[in-house]
Amino acid sequence: EAQVTQNPRYLITVTGKKLTVTCSQNMNHEYMSWYRQDPGLGLRQIYYSMNVEVTDKGDVPEGYKVSRKEKRNFPLILESPSPNQTSLYFCASSPTDPYYNEQFFGPGTRLTVL
Amino acid sequence: KQEVTQIPAALSVPEGENLVLNCSFTDSAIYNLQWFRQDPGKGLTSLLLIQSSQREQTSGRLNASLDKSSGRSTLYIAASQPGDSATYLCAVGEGTSYGKLTFGQGTILTVHP
């Protein structure tokens, strides 16, 4: 089944404890991105990747890192999480050109930082 | 800065009704517009994608239209069913960041039997 998977789905952690949220897609998509969803603010783009080893910032990149060493994986890294990073996180992927193809989203990761 | 607004914020209808969800955007320089549904715990599901050069797209009971010049899109749902209950999100693809989607706040739809 073609899908975008995220792990973990739920995570409660404490301030300052490094964590990684994994994202994997099995559709051979070149484009991947991360969004966070917050009440009243909607979904906002954090980072995106056009292809392996090519990443760039979205609207709200502060406090996050990403890497794209393999085409299928695009992990989101929080080096020192803070309470304001408590949010619902979504990974998305799209074939070569996201302007002409629909984007597929993962099931989401609900993160709570205490 | 692109802003996307969805009206109404919430809608409750009896089963069988036809309904329209509205989406407006402030900057007409978009590449595409995509409608999603969001179910609790299940992420976002893509419903329809309309390219900027297209006027509408249809999938089953769903029909989405796009009027780029006026900055509007509508999602028409025919013969609504309780299983259609979800949050519907409109998102425009724009060029400020490659592949970026700018989302509206969503319309919470409840279809009651």
C-alpha cells in the first residue's frame, strides 16, 4: 500500500531531551516536507526537501533540523525541545514536482514537551 | 503574504443534503489548490487537486471549482452521508517556498442521520 508513515505517533517528552520523528514514504517520491498544526494557526511548513541531500527552510524552521540521506526517509530532529514545540506534526510527500502533483500526508505525530 | 480563509467554520446538516464549502485566498498567483479531509487520528487525506489552469475537478460525489482571478474555490458535496463528517481543509500551492501549501483553518462538517 502506498503510504507515508510516521513514528512515533504520540510522544511525551521533557524540555531539552533530543528527539527524532521519523518519516518514510514508499512511493519513490522526490519531494518531502514537514508541517506543524496548531489551534488557531493551522498548518505551517517547517522544512522541505526537493531530493536527496537537498533541503531548505519553510516558514517556521527555528528549533528544528532535518536530513535527507535516502530518498524514502526525511526525519525531523528536535535538538533541544521546548514547550512551544508541543504540536501535531505531519510529514508529506509528492512526486517530482509538487506544483503539478497532489501531496500525500502521513497520519501525524502528536508531540507534547513538558 | 498569502492568506486562506474557509467559510463556514462549522456546518451541521442532515444526511442527504447537498452542501457547499467555501475557500478564499488573497493572492491569485497560485500553482494549484488542493482539498483535504482530516479525520481525528488519521491525518490528512487528499480529496481533489485543481491546477491553476483548471476550473474544476470531480471525484465521485465531490466537485471542486476554482476561480483564480477572484481568489475563490468551492467544494460541493452531493448527497451527504454521516461518513462525510470530518474537517475539510483547503490549501493553495504557492511559490514563496518550493512546494509549500498554505492552508485554511478548515470547516468542521457534521452530517447527522
